[in-house]
Amino acid sequence: MKTLFISIIFITQFFGSLTLGQTINILEDLVKQNSEKLSPVIENLDKYEVQILYTQIDRDENGEIKFNTFSFNEKPKKYFYPASTVKLPAAVLALEKINEINVDGLNKFTHLSIDSVYEGHVSFGKNYKDECGYPNIANYIKQIFLVSDNESFNRLYDFLGQKEINERLKNRGFNNTKIIHRLEVARTADQNMQTNPIDFYDESGNIIYHQPERYDSIDFKLDLENTIRGKGFIQNDTLVKEPKDFSHNNYFGLRDQHNLLMRILFPEEFSKEEQFNLTLEDYKFLKKYMSMLPRESECPKYNSEEYWDSYVKFLMFGDSKEPIPRNIKIYNKVGDAYGFLTDNAYIVDEENNVEFFLSATLFLNENQIFNDDKYEYEEIGFPFMAKLGKIIYEYEKSKK
């Protein structure tokens, strides 16, 4: 009873009066208390379509973990474009697939080539090398997390295929997600059902695994709201004066994003059915590159003027190009396109005994025109993300 009494005193000091049995949404209270800092987003929820999820991680004296998740303005069925956040499940599923193929010599570092049998798809042969050597799944995953490289995602998409991506996610309980197209390149729905043949080679250049081209015909339907958006969009350098239809675009619900990250960072806290078929080495690999900063990468080597520390770290640091303090690690995946801005992160400060999950998405398109590259990321989006992350971080530091 003494512990409960102390907890109530702390909560009432922070949030005001409280009746026993009353449920507190800590996230809502923190957002409301800091509404001025989070202006103008919090005063205009309908306009900016912000959604936030926050998970506390409480450990007892035996190391047992308890998660407490809070939401703010969560609307699971309201559409937002997930952009590059879909690269996280692609990375996870590619590693899982390699494990399940179970061929001697085949792993994430195995040299591969991709042929092109469909119009518009780009191939590279057995002898192709880049600055880091022969292409492989590991390098694609690295570049996805380090700088959110689109071509790397498209190569993993070829390896997995549309049907397999979605079936694997659905089998793990991710029912508010559909990943049905490549990124940055213009492809028809039919072309996005097609994948190219891939060969994997041993050190002597012999093929150890061949994956033929495929055509995945599968129907993906989610009951989503507000998929017809805006006043117009740019197509082939011409303004089309009608709303854009997102019903045939990717979707990755915010809670699905949040939960997937939790399963990667704390797999042992989930049932065997919920876990991915990954090795301990796979988890270490994902964590390493999810938290690595571009300047810390040896290969590829990145120019810190072009790829600063917070280039893909929006929460806490999105409004600055200054170096991120060494005591803070952020394991995350961001996305920004069409005015939709999203970050899904696990933030850790071991020096101050702080750790938490925080995910947020908002919409920044004042003129309601898509593809014109006129979005309010710099003025509103990145400052909001940075302030939100710092608010939760400071609250976590203050917790007893």
C-alpha cells in the first residue's frame, strides 16, 4: 500500500487531483499541458491529422518488463500515406525469408544479382559491384535505415513479392497494413504484382539459390476512410485539378508500426506466434543499423553535410542538424511524402535510465496539392516532432 500511496502522490503532483480508480491517459495530459509548445498542430487536429502513440517501459527489481501504451487522437481507419515506414517490415521479412529458405551458404551477406523480365524494371548482373562490393540483402537493409534509400527497398520488394509481404504480416497479426507497390518509381498496379528473377552465388560464383520471376495476383482491401484527398496533384509536370485517390497506395497503420518495432526490440516479451523467425544475430543486425547515424557508417560512406545525424531521426532532433548527443540512441524508421510525416521510434538514454517507444504521424499540405514538393515539413512538421520527443523524454527523466 505504501508503494501505491507514493505513486498517487507523484501522479497528483504532476497532473493534479485524482480519484482512486480513475484512469489517466498520461499522453493526453502531457500534450495538453504543452499545447503552446506544440502549436499550431494541437490546436488544429482536424487540419494536421496528428496521431500519437507512447509506450512506457517499466522494469521491476527482477528485470521483468511491463508495457503501458497511451494514445492521442488515434484513428486507425483514417488513411495517411506511410511513405518510407514500409521499409521496416520489408527489412524484417527479408531476413525471415532467408532463414526459412534454409540453403547452405545463403545468408544476408550472400552475393546476388537481379534480372529484368518486365518493362521498366532495372537489372544488374553477376559481376556488378558498387563501393561496398557485391550487392546483398544486408547492404540493402543498412541503406534503408541509414538514409532511407528507395532503391534498396525496391530490391527487397523483388525478393519478397507483394503477396508474400502481406501474407507474412497478416499471419503475425498486422491486419491494418497493406504494402502493394515499390517506392519513387512509377509502376502500374499490374507491374507491382510482378517480381524479377534473383540469383544468389557462393564465393566461387556458382548459383546456390534461384528465385524465378513471379506474378502475384491478390486482392488487398482495407476498410479505410479519407483515401480521396486534396484538390489536385502534379502528373507528368501538369496539374490535375481533382483529388488524389490513395486507395491503391500502401498503408501501414500507426499501431501496426508501433507494435512491429516493439517486437523487434523486445521479441522475448511476445508469444512464439507473434515473433518473427529471426536469429539472435538478425536482431543484433537490425538494432545496429536502425540506431546507426550516417556519419558512423564505413560503407557506404556518407557526407555529413548531406546526411546529418537527424536526417532520419525526426523525434527529438528533427529540427536541428547538430550532432545527436552520444548518450541517446534512437532505433526507428521515418517516412515523409505527399505532406505526410511519420516517425516510429524506440528512444534510449542509458545515462539517465530513460527508454520509451513513441510514434507520431501528421499531415502538412497547406495548398492541398500533391507532388508539388510544397509541404510544411521545415516550418511545422520537424519542429513538432522534435518538441514532442523532448516533452516525452523530459517526462521520462522525471519519473520515479
